[in-house]
Amino acid sequence: MILTLRILKGLYMGLMFMVFGLVILWGVFFLVPAFMLVAVFKGHNPDRMQAVNRKWMGWWLKGLEAGGLLKVDGVEGKPVAPPSVIVANHPGLFDVIVLITRVPKMSVMVKRSLVRKLPLGPILWSAGYVYAPVGGNLWEIKHFFDRARTVLSAGYHFMMFPEGTRSPKGGLHPFQVGAFKLASRAKVPIQPVLIDNRPPFLPHEDRWYLPLAVRSPLRIRFLEPLPPPKAGTEREVAARVEAMFRQELDIDAAGPARDLSMVDDLTKR
């Protein structure tokens, strides 16, 4: 019975992915060209696409809820006024979509694989999102930090998952220090966001076509913002925030925060 329910939910999840893809195509072929035309006369404004994203992604999340897959159970607190660097844990596949629907004026670090697998490039550009650097390429790392600082200086939040990928089930990966270095160099506060999603919805270990038989509840809590880290203390602040997340989620401690390759030198320029 449970396996049958999971298979049925997997079919529904497949349908929701199809809807997601159709909305992307509509955005690429109709919405982005319209916004580009508006930009000719009024300039490029990421707020336009971000507002659309919040709407349609909110409806899409309602579709997941209707299918008994994922439910946003509550949001506690509010983010600090922008600009800030938002750091959050990453238990499931759609955490970023939930945050996009809840936080206006927010740019996001996105993986380039999304552009390779889906025609998302024009939509990501229109919304002012920033591609993550690939590997240890010096130019890409420098370009990423320069672009992120430009977004912050324009008065936007910038969201990063300091784990670098989705959390292991029931745990956390060590926090990388890149987000904390960005906040330090840009002199903006850090806004920690705790995502409590137990059992997690579509972590790395699970396949999308066989989701949980039970609906996965997700709660968001905006924690007290932190001042910009002083130069040289970013690793310490990253470890402190990681420890705070582990305590709130009742997760055992792990190793020290990992660094991003060559970030130290590049972000000082």
C-alpha cells in the first residue's frame, strides 16, 4: 500500500515537473522578450522577473501541497532589510523556491547545470541571479564575487547555501566560508535562515519518482541577523553559524568549515 502511494505520488511529481518546464518555456519565449523590450525604455530591473517568479512558484508549491508532497507549515520572523547575505541550510530540492516566494528583492547563486539541463539562462539573467563559479577557475571565482557585490550594492539580498549542496539526511555538511567572506567584503549583515524540513523532501539520497508516502512539512525561521564579519574572522563566524544551526536542528557536530578554493586572495582585491 505504501509503495503504491509512493508510485502514485511519483507520477504526480512528474506531472508537476512538466508544468514547471512549460512555465519556463512560456517565460523564455514570451515573458523575457517582453521584459527586454521594456528594458530598452526603462532599463533592466530584476524586480519585474522576481515578482513573476514569486507568483508562479507560489502557485507551483500549492500544486505540490495539493498532491500531498510538500507543505510550507509556517514562516517565523522576517528578513533584515536589504542588502544582506542570506545563508540557509539545504535539506531538500525545493528550498530555494520556497525562499524565493518569501523574500522580495533577493538574488540567488545558481548552478550552471540548471542552464545546461533547462533553458533557464534568460530567466535567470532577467531576475538578476548569479551563476556559481565552476571548480577552481580563478576568473570565474573573481567574476562571481564581483557580480555578487554589485547585486548587494544595488540593494538586494544575496542568498547562498553555505553547505554547497543539499544536506545529507538528518545532518549538515560543513559550512563553506564564501558567503561570510562576501558579507565581510561588501560590509552587509548576514541573515541566517533555518529551514526545518523533517522528513526532508527530495534530498540527494531520494529519487524524485519515488517520493515519501507522507507529506513533508517545511518550516522557515529567520534568525537574528549578524553584523558583517571583520576581516580574518569569516571562518570563525561560519563555524559559529554552523554550530547554531546544528543546535537548533539537534544535529551532531562535524568538522570545521570548508573554504572555497582561492577565495582568500581574490576577495581581497
